[in-house]
Amino acid sequence: MSLQISYNEVVEPIVTNLINNQLLNNLTADKNESRLFKIAIPENARNLSVKLFGGSGDVDLYLRKAVTPTEKLYDCRSYNNANTENCLISEPTSDTWYILLLAYKAYNGVSIEVNYIEKEAEQVLSLIHI
């Protein structure tokens, strides 16, 4: 008699850290592949913006606070027949926000831009314009 042990290996997704005002170019994925990003949002932030643009194919955008978004669970989703996708959270809570790019069709040459406004910086700008 022999004993056979098997287990399912759990593979954690690779998460790319982003910072405010970051632009990444030339993203590529095959159909149904996903890419995961995250960005830390401070308490004084507003207008968290995630934009996809350029390239060819069809990639969809999902955004979620604190945990990885899915096709069914997200705080913002943007999808169409191209690569121009936008998510805007006007008052994001301070936390880590996760960004999922899902290739509805293979895509190539896509750019992602992520930014937010810090309320303190906005107050300084409005004082300058007085």
C-alpha cells in the first residue's frame, strides 16, 4: 500500500506598486490575462483617477479599495470595445486601492496613468490664484 499526498499550490498574483502621477507605457497581455496594480492613497487625497489609453486590442479596468477587484466586485469599472478606460473616485478613503486590468481581447501598447489631488496642495494652488 502506498500513500500519495497532493496539494494545490496557491500562486499569489504579481502586484505592481504605483505612485501618484505615474504613467506606465507599452503594457501588453494575451486574451483573458490580468495585470494587477496598487496605489496607497493618503488621508488628504481627492479625485483618484485611473486612465487607460492607446495601443490596440481591448482591455477592461476595475478599481477597488483594500482588496483585489474582480469582474463582479469592484468600486469602479470601465469597459468598452477599445482601450480608452477611466475610473474616477472623487473622495477616495485613505487605503490601498487595487487596479485590475483584464484583457477582454489581447492588447498591446496600452498606457496607464494614475493620479490624485492632495487637498493641501489644492489649497496652496487656490491661494496662489487669489
